Amino acid sequence: MNLAGARVLGSNSSVKRSKILQHHLCDRIAMPSFRHRAQALSESEKSQIKPDFSFGIVADIQYADIPDGHSYHGTPRFYRNAKAALRRAVSMLREGSIPLSFTIQLGDIVDGNCKENAEKALDGILGELNAFGKPVYHMLGNHCLYNLDRELLHQKMEIPNLPADGGSYYSFEPHPSWRFVVLDSYDVSLPGWEPSHPRYQLALEWLKKNNPNENKNNPQGLEGVERRWVAFGGGASPEQVAWFKQQLQEASAKKQRVMVFSHLPFQPGTAPNPCLQWNYEELLDVMRGSSCVVATFAGHAHQNGYVRDEWGIHHLVLPSVLETPPGRDCYGHIKVYGDKVKLVGTDCMMSLDMSLGRKVLQEAA
Ligand SMILES: Nc1ccn([C@@H]2O[C@H](COP(=O)(O)OP(=O)(O)OC[C@H](O)CO)[C@@H](O)[C@H]2O)c(=O)n1
């Protein structure tokens, strides 16, 4: 891993003895050239034993059939290029030397700016992803929900095992020793629910209580992690939190290890504070109350971020296809071994070796 910019937090930090790494966009930092990285990886791969399984990963494609633009803060966004970059990613994931069992996309598959053509944009991107030829697991981001109905997204994305309450959380077992839990970051939110829906009402209540600004997308005046109280964020309902707890209990009982996937990041330090999930602490408490969670993966922040917390859980935030300059790449694959997990990022996506904590190894023995 390129450790430029890494720092070890002090003992008075909330993530004591943790390593924190935040790579920013590939056009903002000096990254090793693609060729150099490909050679380095093939050298290390020669010495690896075969993983138990491997899968592809991609974040924030956020495609729209509109001219290039920029984020609220002025970062360039290459809306049409996102499809070309995804096509390249899918073909590399499909044809690469490592056989992948499936791919996960971390939400915001299309951008909210394609109001009239949202369904067409969604169909186009699903077509690109499905060219992978193996299962693709999805989750919903704020942009998915700006113009598209949840039910329609569930159907088109063929999301399995959904709860009866209309939420978008589910789990699957990619290997007998592993459970993957996909959380719904917008279970309690303004986007995705009718204003009369109880989950919308709850989101409004939380936002009114925590963000005094008239424009609830604006975190102005809020300090530190309080800046997460913005309307383009979201939270997990009490029902989802209870379900999550149960998932981890079941995984522990089956001696399974767990990876958690979500559009919004949970761990402070992995992403700017306005990107954090509203009730991230509750979800972290659930994870830390069990010994089976190895890693969490999120998108939304459009940049690389990493913290290993003091419970040994690896928290990763992965960069966006949308803000990857034309001609550059942004995707990765993850190799899962008995004692470690290895993210192999391409070009703008970081690479990372993650050892399994002692407690996880003991629990699953
Ligand atoms: N201070 C702000 C920030 C944003 N907005 C408005 O909120 C909407 C969502 O912002 P957007 O950047 O489009 O959200 P993304 O999910 O694409 O990106 C998440 C992270 O920010 C990436 O770094 C939009 O309408 C903004 O104009 C605001 O009003 N005030």
C-alpha cells in the first residue's frame, strides 16, 4: 500500500493505536504509475497461496448522460465518462487473471442530475455491470433515490432476501466461513420515501433536532462529527439495527467472519464528517459487541480512506468512478484468505493488506 499521508493517531484519540490513511483523488496526489503498480502486484501475487474466494468492487459510478460538471465543493465530475470507465473495469474484472465469484457496487449507480432519463441511465449501467457475467450485488445511495423508486431499484437490481418493511438491507453467504451484510444507509432518510412515510418523518425529526440550517443539506455551523446531520445523509432504523445485531449473532454461532457493506461510511477519520452515517455510533457498537466483523466497505466520499479501529476492524472508504479523470481507472478486487483480506486496487483505488484480528481468528477457530 502507498502509505503517503498515513499517520498513527495518538493514544488520546477515539481510534487509539489505529492507522489512518486518506488518499485523495488520483488527480490530487502523486500515485505510482499504473504499469509500476501492475508489476508490483504480479510479483506479490506469485508468492500468494490461492485465496478462498475473490470478488470485484466498484463505488459511486454516478453516471448521467449530461456534460461534465463538478461537486458542490468544485471537484470535477465526469458524468458520461463514468460509463466508459465502468465498461473498462467490468472487462478487466471479468478477464483478469484472478477468477472472481461476484462483484459489489457500493451505491450511487446513477446521478441525481439525470431526472428525465434516470431509468434509461440505470438500465444502461446495469447492462454494463451485468456484462460481468456473474452475480452483481448492489446497495442504494442518495443519488439512486433522488429520481428512482425504491421498489423499482430493488427489482431491476434483483436484490435478494429483502426485509418486509421496504428497506434495502440484506445478507448473503459467499463462502461457508463468511457472511456479507449489506446495510441500507437510507433506511431513515428524506430521499426514497414519500413525505407521509414514517421513515421520512423520523428522518425529518432527527434533522430538525440536529441541523438548525434552513437548507438541511448545509452543515454550516455544525462542528466535528455533528456535520453529518445533512439531508443527503441517512440513518439505520431501529428495525435495521436489531436485524444487524441478529445477523452478527447468527454469524458468530456459525463461526463465520463478516464483512459489512454500506453506501455511507461509519468510522470517523475515513471520510469528511458530512459523509458519515447519522447513527454510525450505534452500528459501530453492534460491530464491536461481536468478534466476527473483519472489515467495512463504504463509498459516498469519493476518495480513499482507511482506519483500523482499536477493536481491529478495518474500515475502508473507496473512491468514485464519477470523479476519476478520463483515461484513468477506479476499481478493485478483494482476495479473501483464511488469515487475511487483500484489496487490490487499480490506478485511483488504493491497495491494502488486512490481517484478521486475534479475536476474529479465535472466535472462528
Ligand atoms: N455544503 C453542502 C454540500 C452539499 N449540498 C447539496 O447537497 C446535495 C448533495 O451533494 P452532492 O455533493 O451531490 O452529494 P454526493 O452524494 O454526490 O457526494 C457526497 C460527498 O459530498 C462527496 O464528497 C447537492 O444538491 C449539493 O448541492 C449543499 O447544499 N451544501
